[in-house]
Amino acid sequence: MIKIPREVANIFNDPESVKVLVTLNEHDVPHCVPIGTLAIPTVDIIAFAVIMAERTHQNLLNNPDKIVTTTAVKGWESYQIKAKPVEYLTEGAAFDAFRQRFGTLILGTEFEIKGVWILEPLEIYNQSIGPESGERIA
């Protein structure tokens, strides 16, 4: 299992960065969506809350062996992580943490946090503009 470097976690955890997640359906057709709740809560996992991402959620449920790709971008800095889905949670500490962190954003709307996906990082790439762009860092 790889450890996510601090500079990568900082970009993914920054609420001002843009984060996207790419999943594959059963025919290997990519589905790419912005996921604002995407975060790195510990050095060895990626997690996000399912609020509106129904197709993403179904792709992960129906294709648990397919690798996903996520990217976070802020300014000139960008990182890509290839990961595998590990677990979908609808209760417990991780679920409660996401409800506490992001629940106020959807308070008073018709939306709710349905669950939290846990992903295990497999490879990390520097996608920042510069000479290291495209290099694998973990």
C-alpha cells in the first residue's frame, strides 16, 4: 500500500481546488464528474461523499475491480491518483465525519449524503505544469 505525499493531500483537501473522478461502466466507457467532497482523510485512503453522483456510484458498485482515476487541480499544481474502490459506507466514523464536514453545504436543500466511498491509492502522478509533469511520484 502506498502513502499519499503531504503535498498531494494538501491539494485534494483544499476546498478551492477542482477535483474530478473518472469511473468506468460495464462497457469500459469513462464517466468523468467533478466531486467537491473528494478528500484524503489519511495518508493511505481517498474518500468522497455520494450526494448527487448516482452514475459514479453505480459504476463503482457494478465494477468493483475497475481502476478509477482522480485528479485535483489548483492553479499550476495538479496531481493524479489511480485507485481501486474498497468500501461503501452508510454509517460509522467516516460517514459521520463527511456529514459533519459537508452537511452544512447541503443543509436546507433536497440533497443528502447517501454514503461515502473509500478508495485505495495505487499510483500517484505529478500533473503540475513544469519539468516533473507526468512523473510517477508514488
